[in-house]
Amino acid sequence: MMPIPLEAWAAGRVGCGCRDLRPIGGGRHGHGNCGHGNCRSRPRGGCRASDALHLDQAKSTLEFQFVQAGAQNKGKISRFAVTLDFSADNPAASKLDVVVETGSLDTGDKERDDTLKGADLLAVAKFPQARFTSTQITKTANGYDAAGKLTLHGVSRDIHVPFSFRTADEQGKPAGYLLGKTTIKRLDFGVGQGDWKSTEWVGNDVAVSYSLRLVPSAGH
């Protein structure tokens, strides 16, 4: 079986790896031509790739930066999930979903981590997850922009998640790479109660950067 053509995979057109890419009917390659009637990648009557790409956690990073007492501080998230339903031909129909386990943050300082996780800041005991779900993805001069809702600390706000996306053929198997950074304002989400409402010691802006490796689900 030949590897899936990368340009076809990125456009979400073919998933069975067959050689016959002749369109039928409305332009979608069909099993009637390729003979793969028992192909596992046959949703909705076509030979389409698995719509969803999933995070390769071991080869991905999600990091954040913030100012505390005038100094830059960095941290990372160790547990999060990402699903991308992406079509380069039709980004408006694409979808990005991210779920973050807020209690998995790590700044390299246990006392600071405990403070960030506490009731006056992220309150992870009450709000163990943050979630971003896109409502629209558009093409931009530098890549793509995912507009959607971020729910953090029990508060939902509209944000933009800019990113670049490329595909790679790795030993005959496709992989996608999503890179980007954005900034959120913690006080918009109620992250900071009591003395922590002040930005004198902890800045309002939190820069978030992401470098993600995404792969088709097992079996595709």
C-alpha cells in the first residue's frame, strides 16, 4: 500500500492510501473505483481521511509566561488534549478543541504552583479544566486564526488563537504540526481574587505558546 499523499491528507480527501484518486460523483474519491469496499476509513460513503487529528502528547508543548514582581516567569502544562478537524481547502469548516488540566501546571517552584492553583487564582479544585472550542477558523497572511470561546475559572470569553499548520511525511505516515502563541488577560476570567486582583505583583497578561504534533487516530 502506498503512503497517503500528504497534499490529499491535509485537504481531508483520502484516507485509505489507495492509488486511484479519480473523483466520482461530487468529486470525492470513492470505494467503487478503488476496490476498498472493506476499508475502515469509509465514513459517510467516501474514502475520506479520519476527520480528527489528535495530540501526540510526548512531542507537544503548551507553555505560558507572566510577570510577577517585575520579573518574567515561565510555566508549562503537562496534561492537555487537542483535537483538530482540519481542511486546508475549507478552513471555515474546520474545528479546534483544546482541553487543559489546570492542575498540571508547573513553573518549577512548588510554593508558586500551589499559590496559582489555590482558591484566589485558578481554583483548580473547583475548576479542574479549561477549554477552548473554536467557532470559526479563517486563513490569514501568516497562517490561520481560530476564533472561539475559552472557558477558564468558570468564565467564558471570546478569544483568538492564531496558528500555523504544516504536514509532514514521517516514515510513510502523515503528521501535522500546529504552532502559535496568543495572550489572555487573567482578570477577564476572574483569575485573581482578593489581593490578587491587583496587577502590582502579578501582571494581567498571560502569554500562551503552543507547539503541537498531531496525528490521525489509530487505525487510519
